[in-house]
Amino acid sequence: MFSYPLQVHPCRNSLDKIFYPGNKVTKPATTESDDEDDDLSVIDDHGAEDMSTFKHTLLTVAITLSGFTVAYFVDDLQMGEPVHVAAD
């Protein structure tokens, strides 16, 4: 129960990147005088705009409902037919 938010958070961020791709953050062209400030002006390559409250809520509800739907309908997590080995 307590680990579910830890699973929803990266899933929500991934779905946001897939369905709502934002503009890429580009680093401005540097000049010789900017070389000294490179350590101070680090731009995150994975930066994204803040998610709106509506989009955050919609993705969270969709992930939660799909998880509960799968949990409700799946009663056996076995991935195939069991292999019975005959004893010699």
C-alpha cells in the first residue's frame, strides 16, 4: 500500500513525456567569456515544464484505475501452463 505512490510517480512522468512531449531544453551558445560560468549554468537535459493539476489528476486516476482493474480481474499470476516433470 505504501509503495504504490512510488510506482505511480515515475509512471505518471513517463506517460506525460509520451503523450504530451514538451519542447526540448537547449543550452545557449557559449562564448569565451561564458566558459568560466559553465559550472554555474548547468541545464538539465531531462527538464520538463510543470504538469497542470488537471493533467496530474487525470494521469494519476488512470494509472490507479488500471492497476485496480488488473488486480480485480487477475487471480493467477502464472505466465503459462505448469510444467509437470514425471518422476523416473
